[in-house]
Amino acid sequence: MSQLPYEIQPDRLDVVRLAQVTDSHIFGDPAGSLLGLNTRNSFSVVCERLLKEEWRPDALLTTGDLSQDASPESYQYLADYFKSMSIPTFWLPGNHDNPELMDLYLNNQIVLSDKLILLGGWLVIMLDSSVKGKVHGEISDSQLAFLEASLKQYSDKHCLVCLHHQPIDVKSEWLDRIGLANEVKLRNIVDSHVNVKGVLWGHVHQEFSREINGVRWLASPSSCVQFKPGSKDFCAGVESPGYRYLNLHADGRIETVVHRIDNIKFTVDYSIKGY
Ligand SMILES: [Fe+2]
């Protein structure tokens, strides 16, 4: 079960810098739009903003729904784009993705399919919560075993656990019906390992942050369409696309901020009642 981690030497010893870009929903067709929003356009604007950060991240995490249509063309576009950013990029699949195609296309010198990433005193664990043909998520027994074994093996490291589906309710009824089906199993493992400092996901297309027993539980905006927080039924949010930046400190603290693209008008068709 144990696998060797991909090792990155952070720029500094006292802090690991990460960025999360999630739910890009890229289409094979460059003109592809979600609720009227061209997802390649918003993704590239978000990434350009990220590249202007004062401190370049040591790694980029992409947490699922990278593609909307799971087409080879969408993954080729993403592979080329991430390569052009020159930041080591790691991915995990969401409900819209095809993990086999991702393995094939998102796998070059800079876009990496590794699921354990060692950065100084921190370990990042990338889990697959996707279920073929389903919108909701579930963590398989083998993924749970992988998580538990990694947390035990690296008990001397602070750990950030990443997945696509939300492992705790975000209080949007329609989204919480399609979250992680066996979230209690994941939460039990997190609760029983003091080295877990944060859990990070996508899927909900909105910012979310809770601290429970010293663990940060974080969700982030999509790089395209947003979902309105607290909605009973599907409803697009009026917030702009964005990404999350994280500083992982040597003492185990996580400092994090969400950046949105506020100086550009994005067109979203709010009359559409589903996605
Ligand atoms: Fe999504």
C-alpha cells in the first residue's frame, strides 16, 4: 500500500506555499461554456492572476472537475496550460472527470499524477472520491487504507488531505445530497491522526472554512461558475471566479486566503437551473 512520495524542496524552510485551482470544467471545444461562461477564458484569467502572486507557490493542487466533458482535448489543453505555468501541478479526479484519461494526459515533467507530495515538513495526500457514472462521491476502502497508511508512515509530518467531494456538509441542501457518501469513515481517520492539519476540496464552487478540533476544513471557489452558498436548490452565485492560496507553516498552522477576479465582467446566464 505504501508509495514513495514526490518530493519538492520548498523555497523556504519555514513555510510551504501552495495554490489550489479547482473545478475548471474545461470543454474539448475552446468555445465551451457553462451557464454561458466560457470556462477556458475564466480559467486562464484565474491562472494569470495566480502567476502575479508575490510569492510563487511551490506547488499547484487541482481538486477535480478539471474537465466538463472528460474529452482528450480538454485534458491536452490543461496539460499544456499547466506546463506553461512552470509550477509542479498535482491533480485528483472529480465527478466530471475520466481518471484513466487524466493519467494519460496529465502526466509530464511538470504535471504529475503522484498522490503523495512531500514538501519540507508537510505531506499532501491526494485522494480519489469519484464514482464512475455518479455525481456524488465515495472513498473506496483502498483509498481509506492508503490515507491511513500514509498518515501512520508520515506521523512526523503535518498533513493536508485533498479530495473532490465535500466531507462535511456546506449547508446547501442540493450540494450536500451529492457530497461524500461515506464521509464519516474519512472523518474518523482524520480525527484519529493528530498530524492532519487540513482537509481541502472542490465540488461546491464556493468558499467554505471551518476549524474543528484544530483541523481546517476548506472548500474553494471554482475557476468558472460559482454556486450560491446556503441554497436549497441549484442556484448560481454572483461571486467571481477565484482560487485559494495557502501558507503551510513549519509549526503546523495553515494560513489561507481566497482570491477572486474582481476586475473583469464575467457573463453568467442565471436563468439556467442546472449544470
Ligand atoms: Fe464542479
